[in-house]
Amino acid sequence: MTEQDNIQARRNEPWRDELRRTLKAKERSAIERVHMPELAPDYRNKTLKEEVNLGLSEEQAVLEAKRCLDCVNPTCMEGCPVNIQIPTFIKNIERGDYFEAAKVLKETSALPAVCGRVCPQEKQCEAKCIYIQKMKKEPVAIGNLERFAADYERESGKVAIPELAPANGIKIAVVGSGPAGLSFAGDMAKLGYDVTVFEALHEIGGVLKYGIPEFRLPNKIVDVEIDVLRKMGVKFINNCIVGKTITYEELHEEGFKGVFAASGAGLPNFMNIPGENLIGVMSSNEFLTRVNLMDASNEESDTPVQMGKRVAVVGAGNTAMDAVRTAKRLGAERAMIVYRRSEEEMPARIEEVKHAKEEGIEFHTLHNPIRYEGDDKGHVQRMLVQKMELGEPDASGRRRPVPIEGATEWFDVDEVIVSVGVSPNPLIPSTFKGLQITKWGTIVVNEETMQSDLPDVYAGGDIVRGGATVILAMGDGRKAAAAMDKALKG
């Protein structure tokens, strides 16, 4: 071969590389998305503790990982609030290096096994996948692969602790042990801070424990993630209500140099319609907290929950799906969702709606309760619903439900669970003097830093957003940790 031939060959090499990449991409994109196995509907709708989704096998995970095209510009990462290096961890799974995949996840996420189960990937990272954006195919199952890597590490018994900076002795307080607080605590511990998390309830985990049933997120999964934080040096104090048990001023006296408020939105909203005070009408917060944390499904419990046979859940978010599916598992012969908009407007995850339907849940869309009536003992017996139709879009962008004049219907019910949203816990806003509060009771923060009007107080999660997803709350925690660290270091 002459020198001229060599020059020409080198010129052609980039084209050969591009051809190889194109051929490889076609091979990968030809693989169909692997779907996670599940418990059979007729079995799972009778058990509270067994997880519906069974996880991917090694073979399934590697096959799904092969679908990732390892894009030059990985748009999937644009949809991740905690900035997980998505292609990197997926490629580690493809190579069979599952521990390295878990390590990559834990570089930015304090709760990978949780996120792999409950985050709405279909609206976030997976929605940005090139398969959807450019190829009109099913996206890479990023959430399922995240769960696989985290579960593999946990089940191996070799759970690694992230690398920690040297301890700096600076004390930081976290109010609330939900996803925002845990994410913040994890990042601050990595940076060398002395972190203490204060939790009002007797269990650590916040909404991950009291709000999400074990058939969707087992407690043992949450406990392992929390145990990692403990091994990183994070301290947890339960049964401690910041604002009552200990005040903002007392936190200062004890030497805390920064506070992250992540007290959530545990105040339930009601509809203010006749009959809401009847026995058997309760909020989804109360229902799920009592079942998940207080063994209320056990009739021998100190605080047993009402176990209705005809149960209506008002609302159609993830919490509503959790409540109605829990009611079905507690023996409801007829469990129904009553929602004033159409199915297209439902805020619940598509997977949760699918699972509910498979489990025998009835859906009454375009119906809105307007009255409850009870028996002589004050127990709810029936519910009057107004039939609706969709009008013009409202401020949320969804079409506004409009009553159809004269179109009403009675439903026989002996239990009603109201799941129409929540309001922020008012304790921190009312006891931390100097905070700026919105008309909805949320704390006003700088959106870039999550810093409040009190310079040493940062906030995130539902106390700022008023009700959001686990992963958005975790993103707030990470953002606040980075900003607080920068401020403390001057």
C-alpha cells in the first residue's frame, strides 16, 4: 500500500466508524422492550405485603440494557431531576458489572431502589429517550434497570457506602425524613457534614413509609436505603416535632449551622360538601397512614380501620390508586375510583391505572360527588354524584369539568376515601419566624438554591411544591445541599 493509499484510508476511517455505529444501532433498536413480570391480578389483589412488580432477571436486564444506543447527547438525562448518569449505569449492566452500575446510581441518588419503583420515568427520563423522541418506539426501561442494579447489590449482601469527604464538624439539621430530606442528608454527608434528621413519626421514611403501600414499595427496601445513610454517619431522631419538641431557636443553641425544611404536605384537603363528617368518610392520608404504619388492617389493632364492602375513592392520582387498591386487598367487594375528569386527565401513573383495572377496580370518570347521606347511626350509606362533561382548558392545561344539568346518580357506599390533594404541614411556616409563605401555605424559596428568606434555612419537597413526586423532592434536596455547602464555605 502506497503512502497515498494510507492517507486515503485514514480519511475514510471516520466514515467506517459511523457505518459501524449505524449498523450497531439498528441491531440494538430491533430488540423489543423487555416487560417486567408481575404477580397475577387475582392473587395480588388479596395480599397487602407482596410486591406486584417482580423485577427483571439478569438475562432480561442485560437484554434491555443492550437497547440503549449510548447517544452522543443523552437526552434521557435532561429528564432526571437528580442527574443520574443514565447511559453509564446502563452500559455497566450490559457488561455484567452490576456493582459498578449501582455505584454510578448512588453517586447522585440516595434512593435508587425506591426511585426504580415509584418514580414516573414515563414522564421524565424515559420520555426524553431517543426511541420516543426520534424513532416512535418504546423507550429504554430506565426505571426497571435502575431497580435491577439497586436490588442486585442489596440481595448480594455487599451494599457499598459512597465515598465521603473528611468530616468537617459542621452540624446540619434536616426536618422530615421523606425523599427530599433523605436526598439532602445523603449529599451533605458525602460532603463531610454532621447531619441529623428529625422525624415527627415513629418510623423513618416519611411518605415512603406512611403513604405508599408495601405492594408497591416494600418497607424493607426503604430500610436498606436508610441504613446506608446511617453508615454514612447520618443520625436519625424520631418522635421529634421540630417547631414543638424542639424550636428553631433551640436548634441554633445546639450548634446547628443550617436547616433543611422537608416537612412535607400531610394536611389533607376535603371538598366541603354535605355529609363529609359522616362515619366512614376519611382522607386518603389517614387511611393509608393507619394501614401502612399502624397495623390498622388487623382487627385486633388498637386503631383498626374501617373495612368497607362498597368503597369509593374520590380522586385519580397515585395516592388515590394506592388507596383504592388497598381497600380491595382489605376485602372490598366493590372498590371504585370516582373522578370528575376523563381518564386522559388522570394524574396517576399509567402503570398504576393499568394495575388497578387488572385488579378489578371500577372507574367512574366524569363523575363528581356532591353529597353524602348516612343511616340513623351517622354512618355513610350512599353518595350523590354529579355527571360531568369537559369544557375549555383551565389553568393546569387540562379541560375543565362542567356539570351536566340535571344529570345525577346515587352510589351505595359504606366507606369513602377522599384523595383530592394535600396542603403543606403548617408547623414550620408558623414557627420559623421570618419565612415568606405563599397563600397556599408553602415556603417561598429561591428556585436555584432552595434558600428561604431566613439565610440558614433551605426547603424542598412538598413544603415548597405543595404536592409532587418522590424524584422531584429528591432533586430539591440535592439542589439545596449544593447551595448550602457553597454558602457555608463562603
